[in-house]
Amino acid sequence: MNLKRYKDIILVCVMMLLAMTVALPSVAQDNKERRFNYFFLEAVRQQNKGNYTAAFDLLRHAKEIKPEAAEVSYMLSGYYMDLKNDSMARICFEDAVKLNPDNTTYRERLGRFYIVQSQYDKAIETYENLYAGNKEREDVLQVLYRLYRQVVDYPKMIETLNRMEELEGASEDITLTKMQVYEQQGEKSKVQKELRDLVEKHPYELNYRVMLGNWLLQNDKPEAALKEYKQVLNEDPDNVTAQMSMLDYYNMKGETDKGDELLNRLLSAKDTDVDTKIELLSQAIKNSEEKGGDSIKIMRLFDSVLAIPQKDSNILMLKAAYMALKKAPQDSINAIYDKAIAVEPDNVRARFLLIQAIWDKQDYDKVIEICRPAQQYNPDEMAFYYFQGLAHFQKDEKDEALETFEKGVAQIKPDSDPAIVSDFYAIMGDILHDKGLDEKAYEAYEKCLQWKEDNYGALNNYAYYLCTTGKELGKAEQMSYKTIKAEPANATFLDTYAWILFVQGRFEDAKIYIDETLKNDSVPSGVVLEHAGDIYAQTGNMDKAVDYWQQAVEKGNDSAVLQRKIKLRKYIKE
């Protein structure tokens, strides 16, 4: 063998090997990046498709391939949060921030995580670092203030508020917040200084001076407060805020006459807004009640206010509430409700209170009068159809009642009150049955029970009507049994159940429940008494049966069939 040639071959191989060795890291790196990109992008794709388990597995593979990938750590943190694995979530959040410290999203999300975990010191550190990178972010300062408040660090709270002030400029909100902090620290001199600085910085904002006066008044410096109020009123004599503060001053000093004069002036002034007048009246009522309740004085105040034409009914409603408190005659209160409705026809509350007040008087015409226009102003308010329909029903105006209820159910929405809707259909069922429209009545009852399956009145009536036709006795018994389970002392429900059992031929069972009916009904109707007679007749106690039948006649149940039962001393099926 040619030794030189052999050496040359070896040299070439070595050189090739060396070349391959040098090239290997680059090839391996490219392969690693390709593998990482595949797993990461596929994870994103699966996540977007909603395949979260697959995405989670792919992300973990990507993390194994490229541990320095901050975006993977960040995405994994969300999955660990969903899995309630807080320790791993924290590790991933912290890893993402460590790998990419300039990413504000990662850092902010880590801060929020610390807050949720009540790790306030770490949250503070995170948000301080976040703020250091962008000192224009007022929202970060807001979070920091809340965090320092959470750990009760007053100096840092003030420092953070000062930073806000540097960023936004002096403001009422920041000053008030600083005042609260100083108050909590007992630093009253600093509170006063903050207010005075605010006044000096904004000399044309008179309400700041009123704020200063209010603080002085609350801190036993009434004369200093008075000076501030007078200065404001010299510049703006009609300043309502200053006048209200003056009223507080007079009340504190016991200068009743001056206070009353100012109160009347504020209440009768056209420029005083309604909310302020309500506040003044409410405070006057409170003060009056604490001193024994001088209703004459309060009613004069209301008269003073209401001498001016009202744009809404708020003060009228307050007057009605006060009159109710003082137990004024209901008719006089109703007159106020009428005025409130005249001023504000769509005032639902005034109409409801008026209906409530007159319902017990059985003035059904008045109820109808109130409800009809209400349906124009408040077409979606089902209660007005309900009360009008019920008023017609009480007047035995069945057609008008049915028409009104049909208009009412047309307003039903998925979020309608189930109890009201159920009652609508229940009464419609009763009316339709009275009109001989049994099938429509049963449809109404079914809808009634769909909305409220425990509408016991409807269950009772539906069961009884089915029973009288001999149809669906099993269904009738089930419905009736629900009623007596719910109200075992209800004589009406007991009678229905007894009669259903009778129709089923279960006479001994029927006797048990008719006895319970009579025990719980001090004044049984002729129908109930006839039922009792029929049941006793079928259980073999004819003397008792005849006695009940005769009592039924005495109650006005004087049918030909009943007379024959008595005469023949036997049960006759109608």
C-alpha cells in the first residue's frame, strides 16, 4: 500500500470530519428551531380551534425544546391557572418576565396574579418596576395606590398620590383622597393645607372654598368656616352649595330663625335643582322627627316648594310618603298620587300605590280608570292589565276581563314575573270555563302551570273542572293532591280532593277528606254540604246524608235533583 496515499486519505477524512463537526451545531440549531416552531405554531392552531388539551401538550413539548422561549412560558401560565395549579402558574409567569423583562403585558399579568394570590409585596414590586418603565401610565399608579392602601402604608399612599398629581395636575379627587389618608393618620394640619393649596391653585373654583369651609365646620372651627362661606356668597350670592353649607352652620349654632329663612329661600328658588330640594326636605324631615315631628312646619315647606310648577313628580311622591308616615287620611294621600300622575303620567309607582290604596274599598271603576291610560304610557307593564282585568272580573264583566287579560298576555316576555303571568292564565281559565269554553280553559290552565307549577288555586280549579267532566281523573287527583299537601287545612282544596275520590268510586277515602273539609270550614257552602251528603250516602250512612242534603237546601242549593235525593233517601247521579 502506498503509505503517502494512505496518509492523504486519512488527512482528507479527518478534514471532512472536522468540517462536519464544525457544521453540526448550525444544522442542529436549525433543526431545533424548526421543531420548536412546529410545536408552538401547532399549539396556537389547536388553541384557536378550541382543542385546549392538545394545545397544552404541544406547548409543553415546545418548552422542552426551547426553555428560553418567554412566549411559551406565558401561554402555559394560563393553562396552569385553569388547572388551579397556582404554583406552576406562578413559575411560568415569573419565567416569562425573567426571559423577556421588557414585555409589559407579561409583567402586568404577573402583578395581577400576585394580587389574586394576596402576595401584595410582590405585586407592589412588580407594578413599581412596570411604572419605572413607563411613567405616563396613570392606571399603574391607581393599582399601586390600592396596593399600598391594602398593606396600610400611608407614606407610600401619599407618595403615589403625589406622583398622580405630577402626572395629571392637582384635582379635587386626588386632594380629597390625600385628605382621607391624612385624616386616617390624624394629620389634620396637612388636611387643611391640602385644601388651602387647592383653593389657592384654583381661585375661581368657588366650590373648593366651600369644601374648605365644610372641613373647618366639621372640625369645630365654625367662625373660620363662616368666613369662607361669606367670601363665596360675596362673589356668587346664588351659590346653592354655599347656601346649603350656611344652613349647616346655622343649625350648628342653633340660629333657627336664620336657618328657616334660608331653607325657605332655597326651597322656593327656581334655580335650586330638584335633587337638592329633595335633599333639603329629607334633612328637614329627619331633623323634625328627631325633635318630635312638627308636621305643620314640614307641610308648609312642601307647600313652598310645590307652589312652583313641577317638571317631575319626585317632590310630590316624597310628600305622599311623608303624609303616609304621619298617618294622614288616605284620601288626602291619594290626592297627591293623582297630582303626581298629572305631572308625570308614566309614573308607575304612583299608579300602583293609588291602586293599592283604593283596592280594599272595592272601587273597581276607579281602578279601571287608573289602569287604562297606564297601558298607553307603560305598555310593557303587565300589572296594569292584571289589575284592570281583575277589576272587570270582580264586577262580573267577564268579556271585558277576558279581553284585558288577552292584551296583558300579549306583553309576556321571557323575563316576565312568573307569578303574575301564571295568575293571568289562571283567571283566564276560570273565565273561559264559566263561558263554557272548556278546551280553551284547559289550555289556559296548562300555560298557567308552565309558568308556576305550584299555583295552587289554578291546580284546584283545573282538577275540579276535569273531575266534573269525568275526564283525566288520574291527572285531576295528582293536581288536587299537590294542593292539600301544600295547604292541608284549606277547606276548598280538601273538598275538591274528596270529590275526585268520590267520582273515582273511592267512597271511604272520600269520606275521610270530606270530614276534614267540614272540620276546617266553619261556614260550608251548599255545594260542599251536598258533596258531604252524597259521600255519606255512598258509604251507607243515609241519615247523615239526608241531614247534609237538608243543610245544603238551607244554604240555597235547592236543585230538583237534591230535592229528589232527600225525598227518595238515596244518592242520584246527576
